[in-house]
Amino acid sequence: KEIRYHWIASLEPGPEERIVIAKIYEYNFVKKEPLWFSKLAKLLENDMHPEKLLKILVWLQDRGYITHEYGETEKGRAGRLIFIDTFETPWKDWARKIYEEVRVESRKRRIKL
């Protein structure tokens, strides 16, 4: 039972994962702009180190929360774009809820999201 509980608990995103999910949601659905790793790392440079961000992205992708697709970046170069996975899962609504919660938390702490 303990191992199963740990596995279920590990599916819930922590505070840093929630910040990343919120930022991905913001660019996917609010701003409707492409987002790739280096751009996301720049946006979150005050919140976390790029190595930590990479680990979080792998964690999110392993659990099916996000997906990647090759596409065009702002400068017309090919890049691996990051998306909330909405193909077979209801993650969009879940991500919107996290986005709204993180926005409220960031306003309280006066952190720009």
C-alpha cells in the first residue's frame, strides 16, 4: 500500500511544477504564442535554474501532462515546442485551474507570472 500511495502522490505537481504548468498554459492558451525550452528558461530564470526546469519538463512529460512538437520559433528556426497535452486527456481544464491558482498566489507574493 505504501508504494502505491507514493506512486499516486508523485502524480501531483509540486509548487515548482505548478509554476511551469501555469507558464506553459499562459503561452499555449492565453497569449497563443509558441513556447520552447530556451524561451521558457528565460521566462523563469528568476524562479529556477534551467537544469531544474529540464527535470520538471521531463517529469511533466513522463506523466502525460505536456507534449512536444517540432515547429517554428519566433525567429523562423525549427524548435521543439512545448504544449499542454490535450489530445486524449482533459489536462487543459486541469492546467487552467492551476494557472488561475498560481496567478492568485503570485499576486499575493507580487511575483510576475
